[in-house]
Amino acid sequence: MVSYIIRRLLTLIPMLLIMTFLIFLGLEMTPGDAVSFLAGPEAMANMTQEQLAALRESMGLNDSFLVRYFRWLGNMCKGDFGYSLTSGVPIKTIIAERLPATLELSLAALLISTILGTILGLLSAMKRDQPVDRILTVAGMVGVSIPEFFFGLVFLLVFSINLGWFPVGGRLRPEYTVYWDHMKNLFLPSIVLGLSMTAGVMRYTRSSMLDTINKDYVKTARSKGLPEWRINLLHGFRVALAPVVVLVGFRLPMLIGGSVVIEQIFQWPGIGNEFLQAVRSQNYPLVMMIALLSVFMVLLASFLIDIITALLDPRVQLD
Amino acid sequence: MKHRERVLQAKMDRILEAEEQGTYSKKKRNRVVMRFMNNRLSLVGLVVFAIILLMSIGAPLFTHYDPLKISLKEVLQSPSGKHIFGTDKLGRDVFARVLYGGRISILVGFGSALGAAFIGVVLGTLGGYKGGVFDKCVMRLSEVFMSFPQIILVLLLVSMVGQSMGNLIMIFILTGWGGIYRMTRSKMLSIKQEEYVQALKAFDVNPWLICFKHMLPNALGPILVNITLSTAMFILQEASLSFLGLGVPLQIATWGNVLNAANDLQVLKSYWWLWLPVGIVISLFVLSINFIGDGLRDSSDPSQMG
Amino acid sequence: MQDEVLVSVKNLKTFFYQSGRCNKAVNGVSFDIKKGKTLCVVGESGCGKSVTASSILQLLPQQARIEKGSEIVYHKDGKDIHIENLERNGKEMRSLRGGDIAMIFQDPMTSLNPVYTIGWQIGEMLQYHSDLTKKERRAKEIELLQAMGIPLAEQRIDEYPFEFSGGMRQRAMIAMAMSCNPKVLIADEPTTALDVTIQAQVFDLILKLKHDYHMSIMLITHDMGVVAELADEVVVMYMGNVVEKGTLDDVFRNPLHPYTRALLKSIPVLGKGREQNLQPIRGVTPDSLHRPPGCQFGPRCDFFKKGVCDGGLPAEKWVSETHMVSCFNHEES
């Protein structure tokens, strides 16, 4: 198991490096003076052209590409991500402020969709071809067909605006004192974000479960005189879960990307919203950094998913 | 539980009786067609898909309004006999915008799906067949692309190259070829093991021929299904992007662009006809594509029981 | 002295219902499993022998049904338990499975759950059929593996099926089946998926079970060589019916049914040399949904008599106390 983890980590690192390289390339290709996002706007405002040139020299901006790349990489490891082009705020600060909100949203969506999806999928498989199954199957297809943001809009309208059950967007209010107070703000956006994942997980769990139920070892389990619930859960479901977890891993990027739109609709103060503003205002440093961050999140999450898969199905460690 | 048991027993008894008396159904039917026909959802999907597609393509036949024509006298009118879906903030007929918008949305969706499929299939076939450094490089490349959340990569590229319909299709193709590449490649890898491929190789047949004339046709089924479902995905993506104002330029009517109006809470509350019908049309169209794709997959999958 | 009968199967009919058709996979099969004896059920693929075995423990899929008139009686401590009347997955049936009657299957690779260790899987059995504590269970698991001839048992307990070799997997399966001291072991083609050399090992193990534990064994196979090695009694099946049954001597030295004779003539016998005249059975096994009228072997039989053999199924004729044949030709003689 440990060797498997190490092997996975080793494949992760080159990927991360390639990504940083590409992002750096992107930064180089976009218009804009590197000084401005490396030095900060106050510094910029007070300098003459010669001073700027000297600054460029001293910051090593005239060095070769590779040298600059590694320096940039080094800076990042120290926590210096540069400055936002439009506001001059250090990117590190922006990320620190906004990342927790997005993480909260993504995690909530992930939890809801995997738990709900697997349970519904299991139910669907157990009651195959009965009304419950048919309804869930169609519901699943509807779930992947409706644009997530449209779904969000409808929910926002119906539950927040018309029915008033939930606050209309936003995350925190002055009157919230405890962490759990803003759960009702979190509820709608996370359900909407997790919608397409829930549908996907449900369908896949169903088909994986149906596959597993026909396997020989299920018959063996039955021949041992075990009760049906144990056979279905421990011998059927448990084995069926592993491929589903792999699927979740594949769909993770969509979950992280989906927050971009959902945060917009629900005015959720996260990284996704920030990204959108940055794109609109061509704030390249911020755009690139957030993109890099999202990739990092995807890679990290995939790594964790791989570990969980190996725990569920030890055969995975063979490769 | 008990009732279901009894129903099952009764059904078995009926079949037994039919068997003993020789009254069971003896017809041989074409499995594939029968299964598709029997799959009512696929049929419904096909019908809905055809209706929306035809209405979009033949837009002038269904509406005499110009989707781009601004008419400040008729701003924000609710649906009526004159304007089936009402008018928007600039007095444009919403129904016309939905019909004509469909053309662009479907074009972007399908065009991107085809483009991505073309690249993905070619690379997947060659990579799967040849292997070696080429295959490893392309595989790495696809991993890089697929590690980005697609929308983030798309937006990143849009911010760099600007918004236009052509750019958008290019970007979609660039970010979307990975999935079909992987699938084609893995199919090729398994087909490569088959004996007839070994035989062709032994006979020193031109590798290009082996790949594209002999191996590829066997993978066509899943590829077609993939194109179908990709189209749906790209339509949804275009809608999301245009909704955010970062997709196809706002002057051109697309489904997403029409939905863009809903960004405003006021519109959401009071002017439902500006966004609800479009959203429903998009959902129905994508849903129908998914039904069809599912039906295709079910009927072409030999492991399913008839 | 009459051998004690543990399981008596009378007129077993198991039908499969699918796509509006009824497949009579087992169509009136009767035999007895006696204490300490090995019964071999032999026949081609598709003749219904596996279904017969599965029927005894009611391990059938949803679309299969044991028809009315079938009797599967398990004799325990003087009581007669009618398995055909028990609820399919009810408490009594589950208690019988593994505790009284155990089963091992053809392919140990697919028959063992890949995500649990061997020890865990054996332990499950012990958990449900005995009152041992966790520690006691573990000790018993190791003991069982050792008894079945698996070396380094303490280590193997915590390994997964994919870490075992084919022969060892089957031994582990047998260990699992034997863990709760069943009275009857049903083995469904236990060596078909194994190499010939490994087959020999598994057979030795089965022989050991027979001698050391006095197990009653029902062995399903299509291999006449296996029958010759292990059987006390033989049941020959074709297309869902028993065509002949008797002791090993009866069936091998004096085969009465044309099918049995044809079977014996079509396999090479070790030691008889290269000049053996092997004759394949002419014709092909009919589709179970398009059966010939009358005796199922009719179209392929050299003794087929039109008007007689295609009229209905032949009745059972007892040629001796142990030897039965189901053939129109023998009703006359």
C-alpha cells in the first residue's frame, strides 16, 4: 500500500511541473508588463522610466526564459504569487480570502452527490425495472441534460425568491455568529453544483451494481448461507463501489469548474467568481494563477481518489 | 414483496402453459432495430430532436421576425399572439431569437464535436496502433488538457484570444479531444490483439490501411455514441459561456446569449419569458440527444440481452 | 446393509423463464446422495447437471423455478427436511447452506471475492454457522488452510485471492466449504478451470475428504476419467434427464444406455495404447428450446426406432437393485 502511494506521488510531480511550465508560458505570451505584477502598483506609480528599467534589470526580467521560470517557481514555493493587474492586491491574499469558500462549496457538492448518488444507484439496482428504477433512470438523464446554471436559476427563483426558504445568494451575513449559521446559504448552491455529478454517480452505481450481482462470488456468498442484506452490501455494493470512485475521480474537474458559473449565480464569494472577473478584465496574472490552482486541486483530488480506490479494491495496487 | 412474488409466479405459469401447448411466439426479429424501436425513450428523443432541429434550420418558415431587429417601442412585452415568447429588453422577438439562436448553438455544438472527434480518432488510432514515443507524448498531452477543469481552460483561452464564434469552436476542439482520444486508443489497443490484425501485419499490409480500413470500422459504434453525447456537452458549454457573456459575441443570437439576460435578478423575478423558454428548449434538446445516445449505446452493445 | 441416504432428489424439475419461453433445463431427475459415498453426475455441457446441483441449495437466478412435484429431501437426525418447500433465502435454507450442505464451484478465481482476504471469507462462514470468538475463528481459519495442504497458512490468511495460485485457490475454496463441518459437499466441476497437474492434487484432496472425514460428495463433471477415479455411484444425464445410473461398476462395465456407451467409446483410456478406436457421438446436442419429440437422444441414437422412441420420454427401468436405465430398447429386454 505504501509503495503504491509513493508510486502515485512520483507520477504526480512531473505533471505538476509541466503544468507550472505551461502556465508560465501562458504568462509570457499574454500582453502586459511583467514588472507591474511582480512589483506591485504602488512601486510602479512612483517610478521614472529609468528606474523601471533598472528595476527590470534587478528583478532579472532580462534574463533568459528558463532562469526566469525557475525563479518564478521558487517564488511560488515561498508563497509569492505576484500581484493582480487591476487591483494591485497580492494574488496570495486574494486566494487566501476566497479559496475557503470555494473549497466549502465543492466539498459540500462532492459529499452530497456521492452519498446521494450511490444510495439512489443502489436503490435503482435493487429494484430493477420497477417503477422506482424507471423514475430514477429518467430523473438521472434529466439531471445531466439540464444546464447546471439553468437549474440554479430556477431553484434560485423558486426557493429563494418566491418561497423565501433560503437566502438569495451570498455566503455570510452580519448576523451569523457560529459556523453552522450559513448552512442555509450553502444548501442551494451545493445541490445545484452537485446535480450533474449526482446523476452520473447514480447511473454508474446502478450499472456497476447490476454487473456485480451477477458475478460468481455472489453466488458463492449465498451458498455460504449469508443473509441477503450482507450479500448485497458487503459482496455486491462494496465491490461495485470501486469503479464508481474512479468515475468520481474523472468527473472532479467538472465539479471544480462548475463552481465558476454557480458562484456567479448565487453570488458566492469564491475563487470561481474571482476568476470570472479576472477573465473579463483581462487580469492575466490572476487568471493564470487561479487556473494553476484549479489544476493543482484536480491533481491532488485525483491522488486522494486513487488512494481510496486502492483501499476499496486491492487489485489496483498491482499496476 | 408477497404481491410481487405472486405476480412473478403467475407470469411463469402462463409461459409454462404456452410452452406446453406450443403457443409461444415464434417470430424471429432483427434484434438491433427491434430493441431501438422498443426503447420508447429513444424514440421520443428522436422526435423531439428532429422537431427542434428542423424548426431551427427552417427558422424563416416559423417566424417572420428578425432576431436582431431592435424595436424600442415593443420592449419587454409578455408573450402574446403577436410575439409567442414575448420581447426582450431591446424589443427583439424572443421566439425568433430562440429559433435562429438554435442554428448557431447546434452548429457550434456539432461542429466542435466533429472536430474533436476527428482529432481524437486519428490520434487515438495511430497512438493505439503504433505505440512508442509518439503515443506516450500524445497521452501526456491529453492528460495535461484533461487535468484542467474544462471551463477554466476555455475561459483562459478566451481571455487570451478573444471572443468569436470561430475562436470558440477552435477552443472547444482543443480542450475536448482528450476524451474521445482516450476511448479510441483503448479500443484500438484491444482490437490490436485480435488475430486478424496480427494476420494483416504478417502479410505486411500498409499500416495506414490496417489502421483506418480494418481496425477503425470496428470501433465506430462507440465513436458515434461519443460524438452524439459530445454534441450535447458542447451545446451546454456554449450555453454556460454565453450566459456569462464570455461565449459567442452577444450580438449573435445563440441560446446561451438569450439566457444571458437572466443574469439580472430583476429579470429572473419579473420577466420569465426572457429566459425560461430558452432554458427549457436547451434542456429538451440536450435531453433528447442523451436519450438517442443512450438508445444507440444500448442497441449496439452486444452484451445486452435482447 | 443399506447405506444411509442423506439427500434424496425425486423427480426434480427446474425450469428457466426468459423472453416468453420456458427452458426445461432439468426435467425429472432423481438420485440419492448416500453417507460417505461419492456420487458423480456426468454429462455434456448444457445437460443440466450444474442446475441440478444449484437446485439442491436453491441457488437459482430469479427467472428459474423449481416446479411443483419436485422433491429435494434432506435427512437430518431422523427428520426429513423438504428443501423444495423452504423459502428461497429464508432462515432455514440459509442455515442448511454451508452448515449442512456446502458447495464449491468451477472457477476459484471468479468464485472468490477479490476485495477480501481469504481469511476474512472463511471467517464469514464461521461467523454465521458457529459461535467462535474472533480469535478462535482466526485459529480455525489457519487450521483449515493447513488441513487442505496450503503451506505458510498464517501468512496466507491475510492474503487476497489474486495472490494465490490456481490450485491453492481451489484448496482455499474447499477449506471454506469444509469450515463448518457440512455433511454433504457438492462440487460443481471443481477442476475444469485448472491445469491437469493441479487437477490431480485437488482430486487427492477430495479423496482425502472422503476417507478422513467420511464426506458425502456429489461431484459434477464432464470428464469420464474423473468419474473413474472418484465415483462410487454414477448418474448420467442428457438434456435434463437421467438416462442411466448405478454403481461405478454397473455403469462402466455394463453400460446399457446408447448414450453412456457412446460416451465411453469416445474418450481415450490411459493404457489402452494408440490403437484405440475413438468414435465421436454423431449429431449435435439439440437446442433446449427446440427439443426432439420423445427420447431426447433419439436423433443421435443408433438404435432409434421410429414410432417408439419419438413417442414420449422413456420410463425408468431397474435392471438390478442399483442399476437403472431410461431407454425404450431396454423396456423390452
